[in-house]
Amino acid sequence: MIGWGQSLGAPAIQDIVVYLRSLSPVPPATLDESPLAGDAEKGAATFGSICATCHGRHGGGYQETGNGTGIGRRAFLASATNGFLRHLVRHGKSDTPMRPFTGARTSVANLDPAEIDNVIAYMRASAW
């Protein structure tokens, strides 16, 4: 998809975003944007034992022969807030293989908030 910013302008883009969001059958998520309090070293162990199975040893996903998306890139992590990442790990991502990691019957593992922050801290510290 080509960029439309130059020809549409900010107000038209905002109108499109508002319209697209109005199509969702569920209300928007409330994100926990509190400061990250994770320990990257502890997160490395959790990432290696759980996340690397799908996302690759370094978060490269398909590029590393993982079967999940690349989540270790600086470009992705620069645009993903801690609240967004926390929500994604806790609840999974609908219509993808990414299942929840907190409390659901279909959870891959039950990670507590500190463990999730540890993984996010590791991802940010080791981004490539």
C-alpha cells in the first residue's frame, strides 16, 4: 500500500480512522501505559523458553524460521507502546495463532504482569 499522507492530509486521514474504528463490534481496549518495570535478564529466560518457539530466538519470526511474526525489530518496538504490548501478550490477537498468556482456558502459559514486563524489557533491550 502506498502512503496517502501527502494527498489526503491529516484531517481526512483522521476521518478515515474514526470511520474504520466505528466498524468494530467491540469497544476499544484500555491500555496500561504505566512505566515499564521489567528486568531484561529475567525476560530473556521467559522469552527463550516460551516466545522463541513461535517468534524465533531473536524475535525475527519467519526470518528465523519461527512460525510467528517478527517482534524483535526496532521499527516495530518503536511504534508499539508498552500498554499495547502488555495487552497483546495478556489477551492474544484475534484471527491469528497468537493466543493469550493470562488466565484464559486457551492460554499458552500464565504469565503474571511482572513476567510480561520482563519480556517487554528484554525485547526492548535486545531489539535489532
